[in-house]
Amino acid sequence: MSHQAWNGVGMKGLWLCVGLLACAPRPRAQEPRPARRDVAVAPGLTVLMEDSLALLAGKRIAVITNQTGVDAEGRSVVDLLHRDPRARAANITVVRLFSPEHGIRGVADRPDLPDEIDRATGLTVHSLYTRETIPPPDSLLRDLDAVVFDLQDIGTRTWTYVGVMVYAMRAAARAGIPFVVLDRPNPISGRVEGPLLDAALANPEDPTPERRGRAYALYPAPLRHGMTMGELARWFAAELAMPVTLHVVPMRGWRRSMYWDDTKLPWIVPSPAMVTLTSATLYPALVAFERSNLSVGRGTDLPFQRVGAPWLDAQQVVDSLNTRGLSGVRFEAERFTPRNPTDAKYGNRAIPGVRIVLVDRDRAQMARVGAAVLWAIAKVHPDSLEVNARGWDERFGMPSVREGLLGRGDPDELIDAQLPSVVAWQQATRQYLIYR
């Protein structure tokens, strides 16, 4: 599968195209609008509006997005492509909208989200989250000329918005229309770590009545993959041999060392429990605990920064963890009360817990943190701790790691054993990276 790139001035006008169909020649760039001086990074939407609208000129399009799909000024991709004079001059017509898990505004935390009407445009927002993440129906793509995708990833393999992208790319290929990804920062940087997902647990295919999809467990990749949505799109298109015409409109100014707050872009909560950048940074360590009888702090002000349960001897667990001397974090015993948590764990009960305090995010290794937390709790509470083996493995990655931790194996040794496969994955995917 070929990969081509056209460069204008710097990053302006750069389109990355993948597919069995030829990419169109680069049109003339429009005059860019002055960049905000306090913004270090311009997301793909900003770049699209400044110099790449010819990519969509004269086309009837659908947009897959939610509240995170905004430019550097906070303006919605839907508003810009529907109303902005530049889009109107390019004769772009937004025909319909699609939303992922949590809905178009990112506030729903339940399955079976209904379609709704977007009040600003009058367009129908078609939900791509029923009992699970689903692809756009083929029938809703047949009258289109392109699909535009603008959603924020969180940098962890389990994020279902990536599943939406993969399913939608496949649907666009079936419809024979281009798929345009407006790239966004990886909020927890380009760092890669953690176990790869066991291939036996992965399923990148569309869900069917006979077999549910796994938008949160698509393909063998590290727990913390370090890629952007655009880079992931390039990788999946090639790895899954999709006959899709893929255009990635890249960001301007992003570097792999950047966390979200380095970009100077406003933090827009991408899902109800991802309230801060700290929660997003610690998310890889604790996401697998969703499939245990421990609360991960849903219904509190610090989701994914703590774990707790009524039976937990928090101080003993904290003492075990702090003696390990993990880099970049420390652990504190506390009590917290989940208020009407969406996971229904210990609602409105004060429970003992362990809080993870992020001291140095550049030194902290989230896979080691998560492994150490499971190891410590299993050591202190071998009879009280309950872990759904399949659910845990689909999130953390490897059954052998879970089995070793529950058997009191050394967490650092278990994570170290995964390093060769992680390094091999990095080498294999380097060709799909866009940024340094």
C-alpha cells in the first residue's frame, strides 16, 4: 500500500494519503489567517480551514465528531464547515452528522444512545453507540462525496473513538468515498509503553449479530501507543489492507514530547470521566480495574486517580506500593465517596481507597503503576479481590501479566518481559508517524 505526501510551505497544505485510489493533486493554498500567539499547536481543523479546504470543495460530506472537534479558537468543526464563509465559498455541504460513545456533547455515559437533532444546523446526529460502538450504516454514506473525522484520542489502546474511526474508514471504503482525518494531539505525548494486546483477544472487524465488536480491543498495540489519530489511521489502513482513500490533515507545531498542556489548547473533557489531563495520564494504569470489584473513582472529582472498595486495607496496600519506589508517583491512603457512579460501584458510600499522586509525569511509567497496584492488592487481599480475567486482559493486554501478578510475581519483571515486543512494534509502525 502506497503512502504519499505533498508539502507546501512548512506544514501548510500537507496531506497524507493512503489507499488503492490515487490522491488528487494539491490545490492552491489559501491565504492563512494570523495564528494566535498563545497557541503552540494548530489542530488539523485549523490547518484545514486555513489552507486545505480544496480537499472538500464541491463535496457533500458527513462529519463524525463531538465536543472535542474544535479549532484553536474553540469553534466547532460542524459550525465551521456548515457556516464559515470560507467553507461556503468552497461549496461544501454538510449533509449529516455522526457521534461516538458519549454522544455529540460527550456527556452521556450509558449504552443505546439515540439519534438526535443538532439544534444549530437542524441536521440529524446519527448515534454510533448502541449496545456497543458501531460503524456508520452503508445506507447513510451512499449519497456522500466524503467523510470527515474529527475526534480527540486519549493515547490509550482502549479508547473507543479509535474503533469508530476504523469502522468508519472501512465503511467509507465500501462506499468508494474519501475519508478525511483532522489530526489532533495525543494528550499524553508520543511515549510508548505497556503490554501489547494479545492477538487472541483482538478484533478489528465490524460488529455483527453473531459476534460483538471490540472497539476497545482492536489490534495488538501497546497499552500506551504514543500515536495521534492521523497516525493511527495510516497504520490501520495499511495493517488491515483497507482499500480506502485516506487523507490526514496534520497539525502544525505538535511534537511527540508534548503533553496537552504544552499545546496551549484548552482542555475539553473528551468523556464524562476524563475530567483532567492528570486523569488522562493515569488512565492507562487504572483502566483495567474497571473489570474488577474496585472503584476507579467514577462519581468523584478524581476519576482514574484512585481505587477503592469497602474491604480494602488502604494503608497496608499503600505501604507495599511505596516501598517499591516507583518513579514519578507516590501513593496515599484516603477515603472517598462515589456519588451516583455510572459503574454502579459503591454508590454514595464512603470507602477506603488508594490515591495515585502524579509527581513527575515524564518519569512515571503507567503500565508499571497499574501492574504494581494489582500486585499489592492481590498480596494484601487474595480472597477479597475479584478480577474478570477476560475483561482485564482485553484492557491491560496480556493474560500472562495478569496471571503473574495474581500469583505474586514481581510486577517490574513481568512488565520488563514485554519490552521486546513493544520495541518491535515501535520499529514496525515508525513508517506511519507524521511528527517528530
